[in-house]
Amino acid sequence: MNTGKTVRMNSIFRKDTGKSVIVAIDHGGIAGPMSGINKPAELIQACVDGGADAVLTTRGFIRAAEGAFDRKLGIILRLTGGFTVLGGKFEEEMITTVETALRIGSVGAAVTVKFGHEREGEFTQQASFVADSCEEWGLPLMIEAMAKGKDLKSTDPAGVKLASRAAAEIGADMVKTYYTGAPDTFAEVIEGCMVPVVILGGAKSDSVRDVFNDVYYSIQAGGSGIAIGRNIWAHGNPKAMVEAMCGLVHEGWTVDQAMDYI
């Protein structure tokens, strides 16, 4: 890893824990206005005040909230997308560049690869070329690794394990993927992947305890943190949720401690 990547990775993953609390706020370009993300500056301020390490978001959101950012909160810019819930096929296209990420002040870039999709080869090639650019510019690359198949659930251990390893092989410096639902199977994902793995949150859950359970057990299994969105900012108090996530990820909190906090 080159010097630029090392410095920027250290601003995403805390040196004392080796872990990261990343708040994903890249949903508006797909789903439009959503409760919790309609006041960008307020949400970024909640992330800053709550102690988040970084946010994964888009350049429009960054522009809308630029005054709320400070040196403690890193930006990971989403580079792929290009579809909406109005009828898009949820297929990943390049929507911006590594150079744009650097101009904005990002400490990382993110792309999604859907392994098992009929366009798997194109998505893999796309991510590989981004990895080349990230290496050239010293920018860490997050690959959101998803395993798709007719009889394969997103959380199936076999698919998560394959997708995470494939993402690392392409050139990811960190992988964002699903928690498999059990610490023993997630430990296999971690063992098979050569780079840090953070879990995504998926759809908004009706149970905060279930979300905290997933975070807690992913950390116990060797995970490197979270990149969660709706289950943080769709909560009534996103600052408290960020603080609770930091407790689970960085401070060794139990689920009960996190529940008592919020």
C-alpha cells in the first residue's frame, strides 16, 4: 500500500482499534427524498458530534452539507450508481471519477460489484479499472460486494464469502458486505478476505436490538466495523445511534449497553 493510501486509511480506520464507523448516506440518488436525509448539514453535524469516522455519500450531498464537515469526519465518495427506483435495473454504472473524489476532499472511493449478475464481468472490469486509478492516486477503494443468484439470499455465507474475497482480489482496500447472520460463518468471511470487512445495514429494521446484535457479533467475529445508513439516520436520534455504534465498534460495548444508551 502506498503512502497516500496508508495515510487515508488511517483516517477511516482508527489506529487504536483498527475499526471504523462509517455512516452510509448515498440513498437519495436512488430513492429520492427520505426521512432522515433531507437536511444534509444537520445529519453531517450529527455524524461529527456522534464520533463517526467517515460517511459514504455523493457529491451532491457533500455540496449541500459542506459547512458541517470538519477534519474528524472523512468522506468516501460513491463512484457508481446510475439507476433509481422509478424503474432502473439496479445495475452499476460509473457516475463520477477518482479525480473528482480527490478534488472534493475524499479519503476514499466506493464502487459496487454484484457478483453473479448477468453483467458480472462488466462490473468486475469497471471496479478493476477504478482500483488502478485509486492505486495511482493513493486513494483507498471500498468495494461493496454483493452476491446475486436465483436461489441465493444476500446474506448466504457462501455468497458473502466468495464476493468478499473476489472484491479483495480485484483490488479493494476494504470490503462492505452483508453480515451472514451468525458469528461463526462471518468469521469464515473474514478469514477468507485479505482486507478489512465492514457490514452494511440493508433495509430499515423494526428492531434496533437486531441491528445492534448484528454489529456486535460481526465485531466479535473479527469484522472491522460498519457502513450503515438507514438504521442510523432513519432513527429519531441519529447522533445517539452513531454514538452507540461507536460504543459497539470501538469501545467493546455489549448490546445491552448500546440499548441502554439510546
